[in-house]
Amino acid sequence: MKSKLFNIVLVCTLGFIAYSCDKGYEYEPGKAEQIKGNENNVTIDPSTVRKIDADGSDIQILLTRTNTDEAATVSLSLTDTTGIFNLKSESVTFDAGEDSVYALVAYSYDNMDSKTTYTVELAITDESLVSSYGVKSISFTCTKAWKKLGTVQFYEGWFFGYIWEKELIQSPDGLPVYRLLQPFTKSDIEDEGYVFVKEVPYLEFSIQNDTVIIPNEFELGFVFSGYDCYFLGPNKAPMALEASVVDASNMITINWYPGLYSGGKYAASWSRASFALISLPGGPDLEEVLAE
């Protein structure tokens, strides 16, 4: 009798354990955690660059949002103890359907000191618009970089004979030292059939009393007939050069010699000088100048 009762209890116990174990493996998905805060869920883009080279252009700070059903206006604030930086607008507006917009920070480039690092903070004023996962404010540092003067025309008359549009920048210390960015690009070089060697980042020159001071050796970044190509300034040219000048119309004329180098040493040059033209902002159209 005892044995029979024991068996009944054992069977019931095992059955209960099996049922319990079966129930333990049933997956019941939980509810996703809801993001707290305003349904717009605005945030400052966390990938925003925090170290900025101020070149005279407005600083752009990207804001994004997750809910784009309706238009929304977001108030902003800027903290700057120097008075050099300010918001171009104290709010940004997302149009319906728009998920990103830029806040623009302006500044007085001329009042910046080239040796000072400035710290500025941008914040979303209404924190209820930002979820617990969003970025409410960011601090970024600014240093005075070469000033962007805009696009200028550039003509080189020996190897290429084309007029290009290039970017011109000026030294941040305010001195009349300039850089013409990427005077000869990889595509410029290869389109003309030369052998590309390396990118030349800029041509640097200065202006003193209407005289343009150019490099004595300017590597062009390509090979012609097995030789590395250069332009040679006054102290390297094999013959006397006319001075490079800027005239009253804001046009620079650069006089230099095309030179060939081998193994890093001067090998040969042509028997005559060449020239290049740069029309500064407000200067003449080089198409018209060359047609004269």
C-alpha cells in the first residue's frame, strides 16, 4: 500500500515539475522602454566636431530629431565670455518632414587673437525637448585659422594654359601672406598627360609694396619626360626675372622660370621665363585680360 501511494505521489510530482519547466521556457516579450520627454526628441548631433578652425565662415552645429510629423521651433543659447561669438538666430525651426537643421554661430574674425583658444557652449534652452538619450549642450573650442577670402581665378601659362577657379586664404595674423589652395590637382595633371606624383596643397606668396614675393623653388607635383617639374623664383632662376607684381586692378602677375629636376637637384630649364596670373577678389576677368 505504501509503495502504491509513493508511486502515485512520485508521478504527480514529476508531472508538476515537467509542467513547470515547460512553462519556464515560454518566451514572453516585454514592452520596449518608452523614451521619456517631448515627442520631438531633439538632440545636438553627438558627432559634431569639437575643435574648430575659424576661417571667417559661420560655424554650423547640426541638430536632429526623431519625430518629423509637424514643424517645430527649438530655442537655443550660447555661452561665450569674450563677446566675439554669437548666434545668428536664437532658435532653429524644423519644417514638417524635416529631421535635421543647422544652428549658425557667427563671430568677429578680425577681433580673434591668433594665439588664443576660445571655448564656446551651445545649448538647447528647453530641456524637455531632449530625451534622456539626447545631447542637450556641447562645448567646442575655436582657434583662428587662415582666413577664407573666397574663389579667385588662376591662370598658369607654361604647362597648362588654362584658367581655373581656386580658393585663396590669408594668414591668421593679418599679415599680407596668402595661399592659393591646390593650384594643380591630380585631375588637372593627369588630364594634361603628365605623371602625377603628389598633391601640392598650396602656393604661398606675400605682397610688399605691390611686389609679390614668390618661392624660390616651387615643386608642382608631376613629372614631364622623366623630370620633376618646378617653377623657380628670383634666387634660383638661371636668368634675371622681372618682378612679380600686383596692379591697381587687383591682378597679380607672377614671373618665374619652369625648371626640371632629377634626383632632387636642378637639371635644366627652358631658355625663357613663364608667367601666371591671379585675379584677386574684385579683380578683372582673366578671359578678357588674356584676349587683349
